Amino acid sequence: MKKIEAIIRKSKYREVKEALHGVGVNFFSYWDVTGLGNEKEGHVYRSVTYSTSDIQRRYLSIVVNDDFAEVTVNAILNSGATGEVGDGKIFVSDIQECYRIRTGEKGGDTLK
């Protein structure tokens, strides 16, 4: 099993969520987070410069079976990209075991 963690633009969340549902990822957790990025310049609105050093993003946490990790990552990449600095990051790590609390069942079938 793989854990896929993605930090995406809040403005792209709906598109990413729909893309994930479209490929069969029907369960994941998400949080609103603030981070620091590589964007150095502030945005100017009506002659006032606003700091962009603190960036509002959405953090997704998804666990899938090994054979579904690439499909999940591609759904996020294709739906979350704008081509601009600050589109986010995706991290993939191994999960040793998964348990369904209700039944005590363990293994990859608990993700279905």
C-alpha cells in the first residue's frame, strides 16, 4: 500500500477531487494548511503590495493499493497543475499495514 500526500492550491481542490472520484478514489482526508514556498514577490492590487510568503493550500492524504498509486498521482498532476510557481507537491510513501476498525480486518482489501 502507498500513502499519497499532496499539497495543492485551494483553488484547484474541486478539480482534483472530481479527478480522484473519476478514477475511483472515493475516500481521502484533507486539511487547510499554510506554508512557505519559493514565490519571492508579493502581489500588487490597487498599488498595494501584499505579502505572499504565507501561502494558503489544501493538504490531501490518500492511501491506495500499490497498483493504484500511479493512477492516483496522475489524477492529481493532471487536474492540479496551472503551470505556475506554487502548484504544490506530491509525496508517496509506503504503508506497512491497514486495519478496518469496525471488523478488525487487515490488508489491502480494507481500502475498498
